[in-house]
Amino acid sequence: MEKAVRSLIALTLVAGLISACATPQQTCLRAAQAELMALDRDIAEAERAIARGYRMTEAVEPRTTLHICAWPREPVLFCTRHTPGASAQRRPVNRAAEEARLESLRAQRPGLVAQTEAAVAACMAG
């Protein structure tokens, strides 16, 4: 988890730096397409969950690690450190509920495509 959090922070910082260099039109286009892209990701994840029969979730589990500490009067001393850890777990899906959710997401898509096209056209015009 710690590595994943660092990667997410680094990615966010890089994205922030890149977006600072983006033109206003690029920023507008990215914002206009963000909701449709998120919906498409949700649709793809629901399709994968139905095909696999399970959904992967991350669970935070506390972990205790042992490391060497240095003290002035002790040659070697072992210390423990409590850190949060993450583990991926398979969660079975309710196929009927997941299929209903997928159909709902697919039903939202045409309206969102029309809104996105209108927003993209506005970005291109202005």
C-alpha cells in the first residue's frame, strides 16, 4: 500500500505539472471528457467482474515489521514498526445485481455522450 500511495502521489503531482502546461483548450477538453471516461471505466470494470465472477478489492491490514535499531550503548537492537499494509482480495459478485448495474451504466452512456459532444464543441469554439 505504501508503494501504491507514493505512486499515486507522484502521478498526481506529475499530472498537476502537466496540466499547468496545458492550454486552456486542452484543459477544457479534458474536463469535458472526464465524466464519460469515468463511466467507460466503470462499464469495463463491471464487464470484467461479471466475466470473472469476482471483483478485486484492496483491504488495509496492519503489519508489524522488524528492523534493526541503533542505540548508543547497545551494539544491535531489534525494533518493531507498525505500518498499514494492503492486500488484494477477491470478492464474489452477485451476478444479477452486477448485470443490472451494468445495464444501468450502459443506459446512461448515450445521454452522457451527447453532453460530452456538446461540451467538446463548446471547447473547440471558444
